[in-house]
Amino acid sequence: MPVVLVGTSHKTSPLWVREKVSLSGVRLFDTRKRLHSRRDIDELVVVSTCNRVEYYSSGRDCEACIQGLMSFLQEEYGFSAADMESYFYYLQGGEVARHILEVAVGADSMVLGETQILSQIHQGFDQAAAECTAGPELSRLRDAADNLVKRVREETRFHSQPVSVGSVAVEMARDFLGTLKNRSAMILGAGEMGILTARALSAHGIATILVANRTLSRAQEVAHSLGGRAVDYTELASQIAKVDVLVTSTRAPHVLIRKSMIENIMKERPQKPLFIVDLAVPRNVEHAANEIPEVTLVNVDGLQQTAKKNSKERMAELDKVRSLVEDEIEKFMNEKKPKGMSLMDLASC
């Protein structure tokens, strides 16, 4: 059966579109189940990150599969036909393979060569396999992605200096403050993105790291691993007042930090700038907070300029990476027998 892809990313859509379709937790589970129950979709994997939401699917009829995904997006989120044309992309066959390979290796990322995306792809495929929405055709895509990343690491210098959206955010914070030495930071959200950003802060010499999370035990666990200190969620405002950098990366479906809250915080710390990096999609910090004197707020789309500036060495390796991509696409298209979960396994779910 052919594979298809309908998706949107930082390259094709503004942040408000990605906020609208961002999926996690129960909402992601429900979306997979409802889409997989459609007659035109046999297999489905959803990859949802701060920079992209992509629906990988397989069915007997490519066009019917794509139309089913498009109809769902229009009905679920109220997108017009013009929105779908402007902000989403539709691929099938070898072009789906090419896309997931470039995404997996970090060649399609906002931060060229970032490696976090592979684990996010794995998460999407693992969740789909656990819920019996992924089968042999889509498993082949994951196998090809894993094989490509392994070859890129062994045969090129594309991943010689690991980078992430979080590391770019930290560079911007350092430039804003002049130095991160003897500075303090709070990480709001104890997930993978928050941890990676905290590690980047430590590497740049940050003196104190506070970790806040809705679950205090999780905040304590992460803080311990970072050599930092956990913060009770009820003390959020008073603790933000003490730091120089605030990084937010929770999966909350709504704004957590309002402009009024930051205004009150800044009254307690006159002449002390606050740099806020909102890595969450949907956003955690109200955009209007950027209007407050001495406050600088950057979201994921605002990181693009710095990310492009820092990609020179990886750009030099891009031709080698693309050559390996073409090699893996050829293998994918010529492979007759699907790997991974068998059709019998899928039927038993």
C-alpha cells in the first residue's frame, strides 16, 4: 500500500496555525483513533512538535487517504480551502520517504542538524504502534530514517556539534545579557526540551537553575539531575522575580503567564532585565508581555534568524547528507517486503 503525508511546519505556516493543530496527551490519542477508524486510512502515525505537525498515513488509495486527512483538518480546526493550500503540504510515495529522512536527520529543521527530532519521530511511531494504528508500511519509513541517521553520523560531520532549538535560545539569552556567568534561570516545564535547554545554560556558565513543573516530584527529579533546585508551582511568580532568564516549554494548551503577571514581577525588580524564551506550542507566555520595559520575549519562530547564522559548518556537509538521503530513498522504493509489524500483527490489535 502507498504511503502519504499531510503536514505543516515552520517552513510553511505561522505560529498560530501550528498552535491550532498541536497535539499531545489525550487529544493526540483521540485524534489518532478517530482518523484510524476512517475507511480510507489503514495506518496512521502523527508527529507533533513545536515546529511541525505531520500525519503519515497508508491506505489503498492515495488520493482518498489525502482527502480524508484534509477533510479532517478542515472540519476539526475550521481551516478554509485557501488555508489548506497555503499552510499545508501533501506528499506521497518516494516524496514521503524523502521528507521523513530529511526531517529525521535535521536537514529540514529550524536549527539545521539538530538531533532531538529523531526521538520525537520515535515517540510518534511508538505511540502509534502501541495503539495499533501503525503497521508494516509506515514501519519501513522509521527503519529508513534510523538507517540514514546512523550513516550520517558515521560518514559525515553533520552531527559533529549537537545543536537544538534550546541551545540557540541560550545563545540569544547570552547575547542579550552579555554573559550568563553568575546569572540565574528558571525552566518552566520538565520535559525533554526544558532539560536540553537547561543543559545548554549550564554549558554557558549559568550559576543557578530553578525547575518548575505542575508535578513537584517531577520538578525535583529533573532539578536533581541538573544540579538545580525545584520550585513549587504555587511560588511561580515570586521565583520568576529572582531570575534573569525564564524558559517555558510545557505542553499546556493555553497561556500560563499573562502580561499582568510579568508586570507585577518587574515592579519588584526595577532596572533588572528579564529574558523570556517561550519554546512551547501552543505558547505559554502571553505575547503582549514583550511590551513591558526591560522584558524581551522570544518564541520559537523568533529563533530562526539566529539559527540560520549558526549553521555554516553544517551547511558545508549538506550535500553529503543529501546524497545519503537519495541512496536511502532508492532502497526504500526498491524494497518489496515491508519490515517491522506484520499484517497479521496489525490485524490482532
